[in-house]
Amino acid sequence: MFLINCPFCGERDQSEFSSGGEAHIVRPKQPTELSDDEWAEYLFMRKNIKGIQFERWNHVHGCRKWFNVVRDTSNDKILSVYKMGEKPPVNYK
Amino acid sequence: MPNYRIHKTEYIDETKRVSFKYDGKTYFGYEGDTLASALLANGIHLVGRSFKYHRPRGIVSCGAEEPNAICQIGSKKDLTEPNVRATELELYEGLEASSQNCWPNVKFDIGGINNFISPLIPAGFYYKTFMWPKSFWKKVYEPLIRLSAGLGKSPTEPDPDIYDHKHVHYDVLVIGGGVSGIIAAKMAAKNNLKTLLVDDKKILGGSTIYQNNESIKIDDKLSSEWLKNEIQEIKKLSNLTIKTRTSIAAYHGYNFLLAKENLTDHLPEEKKKNKIRQRLWKIRAKKVVIATGSIERPLVFNNNDRPGILLSNSINKYLDYYGVTCGENIILFTNNDSAYETSISLHKKGIKNIIVDLRKSASSKLIKQAESLGIKIYFNHVVTNTFGYRKINSLEIMKLSEDGNTTIGDKIKLSCDCLGMSGGWTPMVHMHTQSGGKLDFRDEDQVFLPKENSEDKISVGSCNGDFDLENIIDKTVNKINKFLDIDNQDYQDTNIICSKENDKRNIWLLPNKIPLGKTKCFIDFQNDSTAKDIKLALKEGFRSIEHVKRYTTTGMATDQGKLSNMHALGIIADTAGVKMGTLGTTTFRPPFTPLTFGTLVGRNVGKFFEVVRKTSMHEWHVENNAEFENVGQWKRPWYYPKNGENMHDAVQRESKAARDSAGILDASTLGKIDIQGTDASEFLNRVYTNAWSKLAIGKCRYGLMLNEDGMVYDDGVTTRISENHYLMTTTTGGAANVLSKLEDYLQTEWPELDVYLTSVTDHYSTASICGPNSKKILNKLFPNLDLSDENFPHMSFKEEKLENINCRIMRISFTGEQSYEINIESKYGHSLWKMCIEAGKEFNLTPYGTETMHLLRAEKGFIIVGQDTDGTMTPSDLQMDWIVSKKKYDFIGKRSLYRSDTIREDRKQLVGLLTDDPKEILEEGAQIVSDIKTKPIDMLGHVTSSYFSPNLNKSIALAVVRSGKTMKGQKLIIPMENKNINVTVSDTIFLDKENKRLNA
Ligand SMILES: [Zn+2]
């Protein structure tokens, strides 16, 4: 069970959070301009990395804020947390 | 009665005699005994029958690894517990235990016949034998297996005991209170770290606490005496918490561990009452020290499973801790030095014993000590067979060949009444691997060891493969200093004297002149699998340890192979000719020992099982005999039966009253989200399919919300309260998810929008009054409110006071009738409801529940998201194209509405169905077809909603049907178990297509 450091509240038990999948997938500004394939790319395609993964988490039973997490899926270590809108830490790529 | 208690120890209180029943017979033991030690003191070894062959089985060990002495405790329907290990169960006055695996009784039983037909029960027996005929499984095979196999009995009534959960945080958690755990805990706590030490036994000290050999000393004292001092010391430390009778059940990531504390299992019945039985500790520790020790291995030879054959070290513990000898003429069979400690201990108490040692020769302090005591030792010998049916009475040994692959020379027959075996020691790496740790293999003594120690966990003592006392203490001290980054000098000058083992010889499957197929060399005692089974599995092509394990069921019993896994691996490695370290191990899964469901569930039973949400009108519904329906966590009135009505009759009455005069519904559970901010209108434009910018203040609008994939997600009416203030309603079940979804978009995609969302579901209570007389009732409640259609038309909103309390009134309708929803602060909800009922009396205002609501809306063809939709329906599939804005550039899900798949004409689409026989009510979920002759039958769709409408006096249904939009008037068939029902596709609106009733 993870211990997640919410950027707004501090360390909390994983049971207070919900995971929101891969981070940094931006909703297209002009969906109508996209082909079916391009739209499907946004809608369905997600990475499932063994290793360092960027994820969205929501402190759903706390401050209800969304934020980003850098997690190594091979050992579940959370390497970094940062707020929405912030750039991912450059040392993880 | 025989008495095998031969001397006093400080752990057995002979002043406190305890009576207990085992298999219906009364025996006596003492406070401090386990059930196993008390049985052995009474000379009882035979405690059950083996799982497959029903061979007599005896107590093998003295701890959690026990495979045979598995008991059923108690016989009450609500208080009986299966799978309890007699070796762990502390004796208490009034204990009633029975052997679990021996129907009809332990001494003679039907299953014993299996022993003689055992050639017919090979590996994979269950897979091969009980596969066919299939019809036999339920009625013949399963009851037979269950009856004759020791699966124990579950209680059949609710557990009356109380269980508890506790969350704790520590700097350091130490698992295991043996010598290394005690040292680690002391070092941590003395260095100002908040420390928790847990041990599954009643007292601390592990196996050192009863150690009494003169050649093992610390600071010139017996190691047990030295350790007792240490225990006294640590009990004084203020920041150390010690929990005995507490075992770690699971070690999860991020140092989150679950522990079970036994609080009353050792108490007499009358003292257990009204106390918490077991407590589940949920532990977060910054650092974890694993000091779980090791367990002795059995040896694999022919007939190694007779009662009276125990692990050698267990014989030692029964003797020196419990004062009980397991026999009077004991043979110890070993491949290492530890059996010599047992031998010397037995010798000291005057118990005759001899040693059979696999090793060609060996020399160490212990061996010299045994030799000098005149104990007979057969080096380079192996036990080849044992005899005695209900208990061992003799055995045969033979000399080993140079390479150890075969036996040579003559058989020597030796008589005995007990055999101790020691195949070396297996470090308990369960905790390490459960936490994600990897293992290394050490060839020298064939053990798996923790591979790495991380910043937040470390293994010390014999679970880390350090076996002699000097090694254990020195390494523990050094490692803990480093691990905790401290400089503790307490053990700097500790002087340790011990015996060092110099010689090793390991043979996983001991050689025998008899062909393997004719032997019974047990590996897994509890699941009855033998070396032959493993070899057969390999012959049949199984290679992976995980497959062999499942095929032979080795290691799959309640003891999870604590005694058997290593031998299974060893034999596979030897047979396949590979190095054991390359095979890997099976996965060690939690729990380490079985947990009761009660412990896992804790207090969350009965009314605490799940959170229940009640509206402020709930008490009124209860007083008026409502039947309730669970909608999410909400209790909603389902229908209000009068004078013994059934649901059908009540719903017919309620729905007729609502259309003929007036009905009232508690609509408080609908999700309510308060939306404010200068961009609120723009926000609604983006989340709903229709346009919101032009909605006038004081008006309401129905909205449909999609997922980004274009499928209908939720619906509801939203009211514009002021320029930048809206009140959104959602479905009852969808409220929390809708809020989360909206927050997601707001925070992550559109942070530039000035919008604030607040859930106000619980803040307002809602009474919804509908029907032709609803306006008259409203007029009585709000005499100053102009209710004319001009001033207060359908889909509009007014604020008005009821007495002094502000109400928000929406004229909106989910029934097709003229209808008003009155919202009031929840604390006034109950009063509002009662005032409505009072005002409605002269108009037969009838309270109705969710069932009538569903019927009334179905008559109008209004969908219920989640009933008529299932996450695969677009607005167009629901024939609701009218609500999708063509003008808006974008909204959630818009782009998906013209993907190649969503524009297919032959998608399942919502239609109405009318049965040819108007009295016939369809079953919701029933399949719909057009042709029942062509096989396989092509399924076109299914019924989503179905009712008998009293207002139309006929059956109506909604359904989703492939290409349904084009099928109006077409005949379809609903095949049921015993008949086919003919239906005609109709419009989805069955009543008042012109919406005249809204303004009637
Ligand atoms: Zn937070």
C-alpha cells in the first residue's frame, strides 16, 4: 500500500487516493479537426511501462486535488510528485 | 494414564491444572501448555489422518509449520473454528478440540482403505480421476472428498466474537522476539526510535530461551539466562512497545504490514466473554527488522510420516520448555549438528537415545560432548524404513555409499518409540519476499537467503542464514548499527562461546534399495504428496516449480509448504540435473498463517458493514411501512404497501394516484452540485451535449452528459439561479463520479475557467409533488406564490418561503405530470414532507417509491442512465439526437459521435416493445430475437425496462435492439425458458406524446 505525498496535504495512505492513468496527455484543442485515428490515439492509447511512469492521481478522499506522480512501476517507488500544470522533473525521462 | 511430563520447567505452572477435551475424551494439562504439548504429555501422538491416503499422522513440530496436528476447536454452530494448529494453541480450561481429518474417527476409518489402493492415487490424481463424468462431481465426488478429507467445518451462524482494527506508526518494527530481534529492538529503542517488537509466541526469547547446553554461553552464563536478562532490560524501555501473541500476516509495499494479535484465544470460555478476541494491527514503519528465525527441515525417506516421528528440535523444545518427552527410546536422524543438542538434552534427563548421522564423520564441540557422554552415533548411515501402524516402534538403517546415491551393507534394525529428524534449517524468508525482496541460494548448506537489504528493511539472525550464536549476535549488532545509522556499544564486550558446525552433507531424497514406486517418502505431510509424485510430474513433462506444485498439490495446504517446499525444489533440481538456485522458489503469499475472517473484517459487520445514507424524511417512510431499495449507499423508499399489498398491487395503486390526482416522492438522494463562477455557463456548454449560454435566469434545462468516448454517462436537470450560479442535479448513483469527472476536467484540462464546484447533495432535501392536483397542493403550501403557467411555467424556478424558511421550487417533471420539486435545507426536510402530506390529504396525495417512479417515467419513455444504458449507448442510440447541439464547436464526447463505429446504422438502439398479450410482462434482461429456427439463434438485443402500466392497462417495455430505429411495427420474439413471447416494436413514448399533462 503506497504512501503518497499529496503536494497539498502531505503523506497520506493510498486508500485516500484514486489513480487517473497516464499523465501529460493533453485533450486536443480542436477535436473536430482530427481523423478517427488521431482521435483514437488520444482516446484509447496509453503506455504501460515497466519502469519510470508518469501518472495522474487524485486525492479523492482528501483535498480532491489532481496532481502528477513519477513512479517506478518495477518496484512501486514514487520518485516525485508535482502539481498539475507543472513540468515533469527533467531527471526522469 | 501414561505421563510423559518428566521434569519441571519455569514455563509450565504445575499448580494450575487445566482440563480439556480432545476427541470427546477428557485430559489434563497445565497452564503454559499448548494443546500439542499437553497431548504429548498424555502420550498421544496420533492426531489425524492424512488427506489422500488416510494414513495415521502424529504431531511433527512445535510451531506454525505444523502440517498434521490440525484441529477443529469447539462445536457450537457460531463458535467453531477449523484449521487450528495444536502446536500454537495455548491450553485453557474447557478447551474442546477434535482431530480434523479422520471421519468417522481417528483410530479406525473408511479412508484408511486408500492406503492400500495408493498405487491408484498418483500425482494429479484429482485432475485425472474426478474429471468425468461431469455429472458426478456435484453429487458424488465432492461430498465424498469433503467428508473424508480434512477440510474442517465452518461455523454456520454469525460469529459472536468482537474483533478490532488498529492503525499505528513506528520508526522501527522488529518482527520476531528471538535473540536477534531482542538485540535489534533494544538498540533501536535505546537510540530514541519509537519501536514495536512483535512475536507470535506467549513469551519472548525464541529458541534460545530454553537453551541449556553448557557449551553455548554468553558472558559466562547459559545463553537462556543471558537472554532473560536482556528481556528484563528491554521491558523497561519507554519507547519500545512489545506485542506478544502477535504474528505478522502480511508485509506489503511501503513498509505497510498487517499483524494479528490474539487477545483471548488462550483464556477459559467464561473469561473470553465481551472482550475483543483478535485485533488486526495496520502498521506503517519507517524501517523494518526481520528476525523471524528459521525452521528445521524434515528428511525424506521411506515411511517418514508415522506418528512418533518429529522434528528433532521440536523434541528438544517439548523437553526443555514444556518438560515433556516425546518417547522413552528415541532415535535422532540428522545431517547436521543441531540434533546433537537434542540428544545431549535427552541424555541429561535420562532418556535413552542414539544418533544416526548422514555425514561420513563430523567434529565440533557438540559432537565431542555427545561422544564423551557415550551416546551411540552411526555416522554415514541412513534410515531406510520405519515400522509401526499407529506409532513408530522400530526402524531400519543402512550404510551410505561413498557418493551417497545408494545404500550398502546389511540392514540394521533398531527399536524405538520416537524418531527425531533434522535435515538442516530453512531461513524464514517469507517476510522478505512478501515485501518484494529477492533471494540468493547458498550452495554450502542449500538455503535461500535474502538477496539484498534496502534502506527500509533488513533481515538478521537465522532468517538471514546466520546460524551459530556468535555469528547471530555479532552480525546483528553490526547490521543494526549500520541500518539505523547509530553507534550502539552495548554488545561491544559481550563474550560468546558456542559450538561451530564444520561438516555438511545434504541429500534431498535419501537412497533406498526399494524402488521409489514402492516407497512412501512424504514431502508434504498435509497434502500427502510424495517424492514419487514429484518425479512422476517431471516425467509427465512438468518443469516449472509453480506447475509441479499445483499438479502434485505440494505446498498447497494450509501450512503453505513450510516444511515441504525446499525438498520439492531439491528433488526437482536433482532429477532435472540443474542447480537448485536456478529454479527459483514458489511465491510466498500472505497470510503467513491462516487468518480468521473476523480479524480481517473487524468492526465492519452488521449495521457497520457499509455506510448507509438516509434522507431527512427517512423516519416518516419507516413509520409509513415503506419497503426500501438500496441505491448506491442510499436507502430509498421502494413502495409503500397498504393493508398487506404486494409490490405489484402497491405500485399499481401508487402510479394510478399520481396520474389521477397527486403523488409525492422523496427525491432528496439525487446528486446536487452547486456551480458558481464567471465561466459557469461556458463550463456547462463543455460538459453537456446541448447549449447553455442562452438559458435565462430562473429557468431549468435537461442535460445529457457523455464520456469522451461519446457514450451517455449521466443526465439531470440544471437550474440557472443567477447570472453566475447554477444548480446541477445528477442521478442518485452517479453523483460522486460526476463531481469527480467535472473536477478532473476543471483542474487538468480547463484550469483557466473561473468555476467552483461544491457537492450540496446532503445539504438539501427534496419533496417532488406531481399529478393534476399538484398545483392546488402547492397553492396551499405557498399561498403567496403565483403558480400560474405564465408566471411559473414548466422548466422554471422560484424561491419562496415556507413559513420563514427559504425553499427553492423547480417546476420540472420526470413523470410527465405537472410536477414541482421543493428543495429545503435538510434540517427542515422532515417538516417539509409532513406539511406536504398534510396539505395533500384532501387530494389523496399518495407517497410513491422508486418502483412507481420507474414505471411512470417508462410510460413517458424517459431513460434511466444505468438501466436503459450500459456505457455503450450514444444519444443517437437512445433516439435523443434532439439534445445534441450541432452548433457547439466542442463538448465532452462530441468528436466520438462521428467515429466510424458510433455512426454505424446497425448499433443497438432504444425502442419500445408491446406484448401481443397485453397482460404479459416481459422480464428485464430477456434476450430478443427475430428468428428462432436458424441456429445459432441471432440475438438482436435485450429488454432494459418492463412494467404493467395501470394507466394504459397494458404491459410496456423499453429495449435495445440492433437497428431498432428502423423496426417500428415489426414483430419480434422473446424466447423464455418455457415459452416464446411475441412482441411488436413501438415508439418509446407510450403515454401523452403531446405532453398535454404537463400543463393540465
Ligand atoms: Zn491532498
